[in-house]
Amino acid sequence: MRNLTDCYLYGILDLGYVAPARIHEVAQALIAGGVDVLQLRGKNVPVCDLTEMAGALHQITAASDVPLVVNDHPRVACEVAVEGVHVGQDDQAIAVVRETVGRPIWVGKSTHSVTQAIAAEREGADYIGFGPVYATPTKRDYAPIGVNDIDPVHRVLNLPIFCIGGIKLHNLPNVIAAGAKRAVIVSGLLLADDIAEYTRSCRNLLQPLAQPAPA
């Protein structure tokens, strides 16, 4: 399984965009396109259903060494050997998630300001989501933070930062130019006519950031 530090393009299988019957097909297309890590997110889906989906999905991701993260529900990670759990500002504390799961696991946290990002690192997050950079229907309660804090947050944190929120292929270069090294893309990937090709194009923009600087 690849290391978190080697992950640059983070895809989310959001069940608000993808019907459960299509998650395997979409996951395979995302993996074929070069996504580095996948998250299963179903905000209004019963935990028992998410657990069943995660179990089947993990067979696909593990076969390709792509880490699988489940959103919000550490109980899923008690039943399925997913690699991570992602929580928001109003969810369980990171220490509680780790105690609930009872095995080594990544825990990521959504943050919406530099102050929250610093707090998440101190809390023990393995990585953060930072945004929403642009307006997005999945974060209606949060005003877009824009790109101005992308460089500052990278200067003060020592963990992987995945910029998120309204990022698509056409504005990804602007996010990268503002200092981003990693990105989460949701609807742009899931609603693309050719998911694998769209994913590949996004990954190609992020790929140079994964290369070590010349000596």
C-alpha cells in the first residue's frame, strides 16, 4: 500500500453523485486514471450499508495499492480493513476515532482556516483537507476561502495538505500556482464523460509536484 506522503490526487466516491450500483465501476475508472487515494462518502447512508460497500470496494482498491478512506464513521473501519477515516470539525475527536478503531489507521480532518489546520495537526491528524477553496454544493455551510491561504498553511504545517472544494481540471493550475501540492477533486472526476481520462489529466498536473527537487 502506498504511503500517505506519496498521495497527491485524492478522489471521493460521493454517493450523492454516484449510485451505489456504480461505485465499483467508477472506482476502477478512477484507479485506472491514477488516483492516489479514494474516500467513500455517504452522508445519509446507514452505517451498515456503508460497511458493506466499503468491504467490496476495499478488495478493488487494495488490489491496486490505493488506500481507501471512509468518511465520518470509524465503526466501518472496525469491520473493514480500510486505511483511513476522515472526520470534520463537528465529528468525533481524532483520539476517539483511533481508540474506536483499535488499530493503526490514518485519520484526516477537514479544516477551513489556517487556525483550524494548525489545531488539527496538534490534535494528531495524519493529513488535512483545506478548503473549500471554491464554492461547492458539498460544503454549502462554508464560504469559499479562496487561494490566498494556501501558501501560508503550507509554511506552518508539516503534514500532507489536500486542498479541496470546487477544484476541477480547469482551475487546478490556479490552485497549484497558489502553492498547493495535493488536491481533492469530487464532482469534476465523478461527472466527467471519461472519468479515467479526466483523472489522468488532473494527475498529470500534480505529478511534477511529486518529483524530488534536482540536487
